[in-house]
Amino acid sequence: MVDAVIQRVEVGARPRQRSSLRKHMQRKSTVAFFMALPLILLIALLVIYPALYSLHLATLNKSMQRFVGLSNFTFLFKRETFWMVVQQSCIFAITAVIFKAIIGFFVAHFVHNIPAKGQRKWRGMLLVPWVIPPAMSCLAWLWLFDPSYSAFNWILAKFGIGAIPWTGDAYWARFSVILINVWIGAPFFMIMYLAALKSVPEQLYEAAAIDGANWWQRMWYVTLPMMRNIIAITALFSLIVTFANFDIVRIITAGGPIDKTHVFATWSFWLGIQGGDIPLGACVSLFMVPILAIAATFILRDINRRGSEV
Amino acid sequence: MAVATVASAKGAASRPRYGSMSRNRTWALRWSYFFLVLFAIFFLLPPVYMLITSLKTSQEISAATNPWWVFHPTLENYRGLLTSNEYLTFFRNSALVSVFVVSVTMLISVPAAFALSRMKFWGSATLATGVFLTYLIPETLLFLPLFKMFAMFKEATDIELINRWWVLLILYPTLTVPFCTWIMIGYFASIPKELDEAALIDGASWMQTLTKIFIPVALPGLIAATIFAFTVSWAQFLYPLAFTTSVDQLVLPVGIITSLVKADVYNWGQIMTGALLGAAPPLIIYAFLMDYYIAGLTAGATKG
């Protein structure tokens, strides 16, 4: 009897539910599309279109009226400055990412080592360089590097070391911009690695300790494999951001001395906005694409893989 | 007997080892603190030096005294800047741009993230990946074509976009929306399906599900995304440098650099004060909402 009642109720309810469900499903995708529409428009109009447009721009002459094919590219290949920029961009990005990763890794370990009570305070303090807008902190560095009033040189003078031309000499200027980039970026690595360290189960270390593993073995066989994903993805993210960096070089050296510190972004700004040759500038910035594409492919693969694991 | 010897030898060996282990740990702790102090000095040196310089007079800055100490502290630089119309204009422009950009970003990215994470439609998976890829495209690749596009827009419609502060309202969302959408997709995806199913069965519309269930539950993510959008639009340097030039249209980062550095005469006291005040809003937000800030920072790569 009870069964029959339930059956009847179900039968009675089903047709209405199904039709409303179907209507719902039909409406659902439309509603979803409209909810995502502003995002689609924004990406299409202000990201995808300009990105493709820059390909077209790179094939125009300076006044942007005549199609010149690849002659902007051949013109660049013949200029010594261009190859210097390629070299400097690679040195800048690779050195900075490596040092950021190393410093971030060790600082994360130091923070992880101390009692949990004080970790928050230290973490908060060490992330400050990342929080300050880069343009503002670069001004502080510029002042610290001032040719005549450098506060660093004042300290060095106390130790009897002569003044260092932080931004005046090509090699020191290259060192300075990398130093600032490491200063800004290392805290980000520290935070990411700290999060990764916290996610390593304590049991693994206990098991390793019981097996008699020393500090180095624990690091090599437990910590690093567990952190590998985060290390890779953070480094790739940072590689993209560092490779495309603009603020630091622009403010500290503006590309000088004699174009020795220009990276792709600052040189294309210099040519395109200040020099008024937009096609040539667009052409220079296009050379960032290969490295960005490679890094993006790896990141995407990693994220998709992790998505399917979960 | 042999067993007994082994056991006693083991006991003898293991007892001092416990002691050495705890001693090792103490030393590891001391070294950790030592290096942490060292790195904290390195990381905090520039902001501290900004503060030191901002409290000095021009005479003291150009004197040959110890640059790391303030002998005659003064608030003259702060008074000078906070009463200068120019600086207040920069600050106002920055604040307006950031507030508008944060609102626009949230209005675009929250519904989009909801649609992409819960209401599958044709191409939604591709779009989610696309959103992530756009986040990886740097602004240094786009500013020249955008500049040219806006110039052509002026020719076509006679509406001038370049050298207006509100042009930044169009530009900044390209930086903030992809990332915010991406982390909101992650936060929304972590909400159990039963929750919105229950709401739908109770007769809630999709919009109600979003506003009554998803936004309150994913509030920490929403705060993290808001903080991100604010800090990005406050700190952005390339777009305002390329797209705005008149003094009254500048935002803080560009304003300080182009207008306080007058004709190669650097008034470092004022520049440092301006930079410090410009860095203050993100720092204050960070100080109060540190956990959300860090959650947003790690969400980009750890959620997905």
C-alpha cells in the first residue's frame, strides 16, 4: 500500500518535473553564456585582437601606411643593439629567476624551521617587497644607488672600499637591475615554497628519520619530490613575468648606459612610444612570444595534469 | 652474551645521540633566526631608507653626514606634498581608477567564473583555459597595438581616449579580470555540488544561487580577488606611462616619477615621501588582510 502511494506520487510529479527540467537546461546554457559574455568580449577585443593586430603592425613602415613585409625584422637583425637586447633579456630573466628561486627556497626553510607561533610575523615582514608597488620601491633603490649620495657607497667607504658606480657602469647596472628584481620577486617564491612545505605530510619525515635518513637525504628524497610541482610552476610563472618586466629597467637605468641594460619591454617602449616608430616597437615586443609560449605550454600541461589527478 | 653486548653498545651509542639531535635542532633554530634577520634586513632596507629620507630636510640630504640616521627630523616633506594640488590630483586619479577597476573586475569576473565552473555551456572548458592563457600574456606585448587601436578609434569616432585618466579603466581590466576569474573558478569549484542543487530544487534562480549561496560561501576568495585587483591597478606603471601625459591626468606611480623629478633636480626628500605615501594603501590593506592576500597569491598556481 505504501509502495503504491509513493509510486503514484512519483508518477504524478514526473511529467511536470521533466518539462521544467528541460526548460531549465535550455535556459541554463543561455544564461551561462550571457554571464560570461562581458569576459568573452573583454578578452576578444582587448587581448586577442591587439595581440593579432601587433602581428600586422610589425609588417608596416614607420608611418604605418605601407606594407613592408618582413623588412622590420631584417632591419632589426642587422642592428647590434637588437642582439644586445636579446642577450640582456635572457641574462636578466634567467639569472633573476634562478636567484629568486634559491633565495625563496632557503628563506622558506628558515621560516618553516622556527616555531609556528612566530612564523606569521616573519612571513608578514618578508613579503613586504612584493606588496610595495614596484615603481615606488624602484625609486628607493634609485636613491640608494645615487651616484653622489649613495647610502651603500657610504657604508662601503667605512670599510675602505671605493664608490661603486651602481647605475653608471654597464656591468654594475646589469647587476643592479637583477638585484632589484630578485629583491621584489624572492618573497613571492618564499610564500609559494612555504605553502608547499606545509603540505608535505609530517609522517614522511618521521618515516625517513626512522630509516636513518640524514638532513640532506630528507631534503633530496622527501622535500624536493613533494615540492617539485610548485617549484616548477612558480619558476615558470616568474620566468614569464621577469622576461616581460618593464618597471625596473625603465626607472633605474632607462636602458642606459648606452643601451646596455635594455630588455625587450623597455626597448620596444623606447622605439614605439618615445621614438614614434610603433611598428618597429611592436616587432621587438613580438620576440618575447616564443619564450612566453614555451613557458605557458609547460604551465598549462602541469595544471591540466593536476586537474585530472584531483 | 653477544646479544647483551650489542644491546648495551647500542644503548650507550643512542643516549648521546638524542642529546646531539636536540643540540642540532637548537643550532638549526639559531641559524634559522640568524639568516632570517639577515634577509629581513635585506628585504626591509629600501622601505626603511624611504622613511628615513622622507623625514629629512634638503640640506641634511645633501650634507655629508651619516645617510642612515635622521639628525633633524621634520615633517616638512609630508606637509609639502599633502598641500600640493598636483600630488593630491595624482592620488585622486589613482584612487578613482583603482576603485572603478575593482568594481568592473568583480562585476565581470564573478558571474563569468560562476558560469564557467557550474553551468557548462558549449566551449566553456576551452574558455576557462583561454582565461588562464590571457593571464599569462604580459601588458608589455599589448601596449603598442592598443595605443595604435585607440588612435584609430579617435579617427573613426572623434572620441579621444589617449591622455585621459579614464582610458585606464578600459586597460586595467585586461590585467585583473583573467586572474580574478581564474581564482574565482577555483574557489567556486571547491563548493560542494549538493549546495547549489538544493538551492535549485528549492526554486532559486541561477542569479539567486550565485548571490545567495556562492558569493557568501566563497567570500574569502572574493576578498582575495578584490585585493589582487586593487594592488594591480594601484601599482600598474606601463599603461599610464604610455597612455597619459598631461600632469592632471597622471596616476601616482607615473606622477611621482615625471613631475617630482623636475629638470634633473631631484628633490629626494619629496620623492621618497611621495613614494612612501603611494606605497601606503597596498601596505595598509596587506597589514590588515594578510591571510587573504597570501591566499590569493598562492591560489593562482595551487588551485586549478
